[in-house]
Amino acid sequence: MMKKWGSLFLVGLLAMFMLAACSGNDKASSDEDKSDSTDKEVTLKFVHWVNEDVGKWEAVIKKYEAEHPGIKVESIPLVENMSSVDYFKQLDLMASAGDEMDLILFNNTQDLAKRIDAGLVEPITKFVEKEGIDINEVYNNSYPAFKGEYYGLPMKNVTMLVMLNKTHLDEAGLEIPTEWTWDDYTEYAKKLKTDKHYGSYLHTWHNFHSVLKVMSKAKDNLILHEDGTSNADDPMLRASLELRNQLENVDKSSVPFTEILSQKMDYRQQFFSQSASMVPAGSFMITEWGQFTPEFEIAWAPWPKNKESDKALAPMGGDLLSIAKSSKHKQEAYDFMRWLTTEGIVEQGIWTPAWKEADMNKVLENVVNGTKKPDAVHLESLKNALTTVESTEVIAPPSYITEAYTEFGAEVELYLLGEQDLDKTMKNIKEKIQAVVDANK
């Protein structure tokens, strides 16, 4: 186990969710699933990256504890800056040190897959089967099983979209897009750029902001296929790099990569300081503003298409809640997972849930009204961005996909910094990703 975690740490990971819990009689567990604790009170250690100001964990946990005497839940945000990248570094440190944990929050299947391979996460298939539910019928954006096992439950329903500064749109005489393409995005960026701000900002997530056109595809929208083979030959991968280079280095309408690196920029800071007019992001940004309070109205546009004739699609996913392999309270952890990913997340009122029984119109209104400045959210465009698109295909990626994205990102940086041309970049990407595939056969 220690060797696996040492290896995992050296890779330098980049990152880029259930019905109310039943009574003990309804969910009687087998001896192996019962808590090993002889104490009357069970404490579940829940690690994540969302601070209390945003997550409002205290209130929702108190409600669960009041309904489940003898269960305590300890919220443990591992980072203060709400950076999932920093969070996973701390999570790996905890795991390598053997620190106690019961519940682990993941924001993507890639990072979950890596830690499944490292032995950090417990399969939950036996709990789901015992309860008699079908994850795909209970939740949206659920993901395929990893080698026949499920390792988490969907919590948030995160839909990819584009955040826009409505003040900047009005000043440029532009309408809020209700359906558009990446070519349209490029034109908007040029028209929105002024001496005071850029038209666009793309962050350093190379598994996101450097594969924009790949993400708009219905299938085969990751750097690897589900069977673990390379997808580096996809022409949309090259087109995605050309798109980013066009925005940043040719049109100079999007914040240059050199400035993003040298000034250690953050997408929240760039958008909420009005330094950039548009940012492709996820619907978690309805509420996750960090320390910022918008001084303008946020408009929302659906995820751009590659061609006008394409079907309106958007990558969808969201946070997954998993049980730690080392947990001594796995049944209690599962019960809390089911509640938090259903009634709990609705009660929390800060995210759109993956739970299919939730009233989404009511949820959206509650979520927006619960922000620090509800008037800052243009609700009509938000609803359009979330309801007019269908999900792209979701797969259970191979555990080494983060290694592939690391190699990919290194080559992308050389290209965006002007240190190598696109042909060499694509050649290197194909070779290095294939090397990762070969090393993991």
C-alpha cells in the first residue's frame, strides 16, 4: 500500500455524487459491514475541500445527527483555498500517513479511479444491492462501474457551461448566447476584449481548458478510451489546442498563458475582478464564488458546440461521495452517504443535486436565493444553460488517465508558451500518451 501511495504522489496528480437513510432494522448489515467500534457513539470523519462558508456543512450535519442519535459527523476541509488540486495532495498525504477517514469527496472520476487503484476506496456495490436500489434510476450523471464495482454515489449534478459578465455583454452590444459554437465563442471574446479586460480566461487545467472541442463530443471525449487505449489521434484534440492558441496568442482576446503562469492566476479571481468577461466552468459556480461577491450580473450560456448542426450537449458529472477502505464504520458511512446525496444536498441548498426526485426548478431558486447576492445571478439564462443540453457520454476511465493528462499538459504548455510548434506538440503527445498506455498494460 505504501509503495502505491509513494508512486501516486510522485506522479504529481492534476485534477482537474441517495433516498433518506433507513433505520437500523431496515439496513441491518452483515458482521463484516458493522462498525468495529464498541462505543455507543460513532464519529464519521468526512474529508473534502469545501470550506464552511460555502459548504454550510455544520447546519446540514446537525440535522442528520438529530435524526440519527449516536452518529456524529466531523467535517474536515483539508484546504482553505477550495482548490481540489491542493486537496488531493493533502488527501494523499493523509493516506500515506495512515490517518483515519471514513468518507471522501471526489470531484471527478479520474481522481477517483486513481485512488481506487491505490486501494484507498471501498466498493459500495454490496451496500447498494442490499438496499435494493439501481444507482442509474436514483441519480443523474451516475458513472459506469469500475471493473464491475461501484465506488461512490453522485452528489452534485455539475453541468459544464460558460459564465459571462452581463455588464460587459451589454457594453459590447452582445446578447446572452442561448445556443452557440466555439467559433461564436471566439468572436465573442474578440468583441468583449477592451483595454480594461480580456474577453476570455482559460485556466491551467489541461484536462479541461485545453480540450474544449473534445469535451463537446458525444463520445470519446477524454484523452483515453474506456478500454485504456489512447485517444490522442482525435482531430478534435488538435483543434482544441488550435482554439486555445488562437484565443491567447493570435487574437490575444483571452488571458495569455504566460501571464496565467507567471502571476499564478485563478479563474475565480479573473472573473469576479472583471479582468475577464467569459470563463468556461461548471455549474458549481452558481454558488462557489470563494471570497468574492459579484459587482455585476452573471449571465450563463450553454456549453458551445463544435458545429452549428451538432446536438446541444454538455459534459456532466459532479462530486462523488465514497467510503474509505480503512473506515471502521462502513455501514454508518453508507447510510450518511445516501442521506447527504438525496435529502441532505437539497436541505443544504447550495448545489444542484444528482438525485432525480429533487424538484430542480425549486432547487435552482433556493440555490440562487441562498447566495450572498441573489440578484447577481441571471436566473433565466442559467435555467436555459442547464436544461437545453444533454449529457455527453460518461465512462469509467482507466486509473492511469491522470498520468496521461500530466504528459499531455507538459506538451501543451510548451506549445502555448511558443517553445514548440503544433506538429511537434501533437507528435510528442501521441508518443508520450502511448508510453503511459504501454506502461500500464
